Amino acid sequence: MEHSEILIRLGTKEDLPDVHKLVYELAVYEKAPEELVATVEDYHRDFEAGIFETLVAEAGGDIIGMALYYMTYSTWKGRMLYLEDFVVQEPHRRRGIGRQLFEAFLNRAREKECRLAKWQVLDWNEPALDFYRKFDAAIETNWWNGKIFFELC
């Protein structure tokens, strides 16, 4: 599959098990696999409800990368597309697939008339930081994240 043509396309509900597997790979890379508690069933429910969309990178019929994102809103800027997770399988990295996926994500933001695309990146993830800097991305270091977790019954 090394020289397979790469197809970047909108993800479908049939792609969600592969998307979930890629999210797990990312969680392992980020040293937090136990933090992934959302199930494939959760993905199906929320995808069908329009909570998020995905882009997938496909080679030889296999999903080898994905970007999962959703619309949000900046009170200062207006429409914003938020990139929740973005990953390419390890054996397929450094082939330009990440660039193609990220550019497709940015194009989706433009199509949706967003003024802003936003994401998070871990401060120790130098390969990712270098990747985003190639796009002249502003990497904020002065904002802290806040969150509250809820137990579902």
C-alpha cells in the first residue's frame, strides 16, 4: 500500500469504527489510552445527530487517517470550526497525507464560512507543533484549558 493513491473524503457512518480505532491509536501516542471512554456506539449516535463530521484518508480501501471536527462559535470572531482530533497511522506518516487532511479541514472551514479554525496540541508534541507552524498557525501559550467531567448514568 506504500504507493497507493490517497483519497481524502468526507467520512460516513460506515467509517466510524475505523475512526474510533484511529482515535485509540492517538490516545496511546498521547499516553492516555484509558481516557478514551466514548464508544463506537456513541460515535454513531452523535454522528447521526450532526454533532460532528469527519474527513478520512483512504488508501487501497483502508482508512489510514482522519480528522474529526465540529462547528462552534467565537463571540469575538463568529463561526469557528474546531478540530477535535487529527491522526494518520504511523506507517503512513511523512508522505504528505496529514497535509492533505489538514488542508481539507481548512477548506471545510472556508466552505462553512468560518472566520477561524482552532485545535489543541500538546506542548511536548514537537512533530505536531512543527507541522502546524508550516501553516503559519498561531500556537497560543497564554490560555489555560478548563473542563468538568460528568458521570453518565
